[in-house]
Amino acid sequence: MKLSDYAKKLGVSYKTAWRMWKRGEIKATQLPTGTIIVTTEEISPQGVAIYTRISSAENKSNLDSQAERLKAYCIAKGYQIKYIVKEVGSGVNDNRKKLVELLLKDDYSLIICEHKDRLTRVGFNYLKVLLNKQGKDIEVVNLAEERKDDLMQDFVAIITSFCARLYSIRKRTRKTECLIQCLKENQNEVSSEASN
């Protein structure tokens, strides 16, 4: 079987399968023409992880319907479903507990999400590159426009996050200035005591 066909059957991109072959994870031979042939016994897809996310708990029914749509999609494509992850949180939050747990697992080859922004609103391509390096990939089912209400919630989350950081920086700066002032006063006291 050609490497491109193998990649489709495994549920990963051709580039990911090629990297896996280069790392020796796939037993295959390269013909003089450059075509890479994989033995059919080699095909053992590790399975896929479905990732669903909503921005706020008030849309919880949407979380279940997202998961059901993606489950039907995976069944139609013949994918073996390993995980179904449902999470409530902002798409700009870079510390979503369930997503981090999923990314740390090694027993799946593909993350399926309905829209790019369901996985993350920031850094999608970085995430894809890192997963490809691990021999995994991301498959986005629907590349349609983002919903405006979700965008607005994430915009508010970004503004809130930046405001919190800004106030935190100001507070740290004031503490540093106070510490410097105390050290100067302490140094002046020590030098005046030394001169007495």
C-alpha cells in the first residue's frame, strides 16, 4: 500500500506519515521511483480523540450536540474513537485542564474538532506543528466562519486577561520601587552608623 493511502487509513496527513516513516515508526520500503510502500500488516490506527469546547456553561447542550456530530463524523470515516473530551472554557485560555491532559496522552493519532476555534483561538498552527512532530495531526471538520457571540466572549476574556496582567505589572513595579527605597534607606543607616 502506498504511504499516501496508509496515511488516509490511519487518519493522519501524508507529511505526518512520511515523518513517521523517516523516524522508523512505519515499516516500509522505498521504490527506485521514490514511492514508499507500506506493508498492510503495519496498519494499526491508534485511534482518534474528539475535542469539543464551549465558552460558557450556559451553552452546555451545545457541548453534547458538538460531541454527537463529531462522533457520527468519525464513525462515517471509519475512525476508532479513543477519547471524547468535553470542556467549558475560553478559546484564548492557554491552561485548559482537559486539553492539556489530552495533549499529554500518546495513544491516539488524530484530534478531531468541529471548528479551529473550538480547539484554540490563538496558536492553532503552532499546536498543529508540535502534534505533527509527535506523529499526530488535527482534523478540522468544518472550516466555516466563527460565531459572533463566541468571538465576543473571547474578546472580553482577552481584555480581562490583559487588564489583570497590566495591574499585576503595576503592582509588581510598585513593590520593586518600595524594595529599592527600603534598601537605600537601610544602606544610608548602615553608612551613617559606620561613620559615627
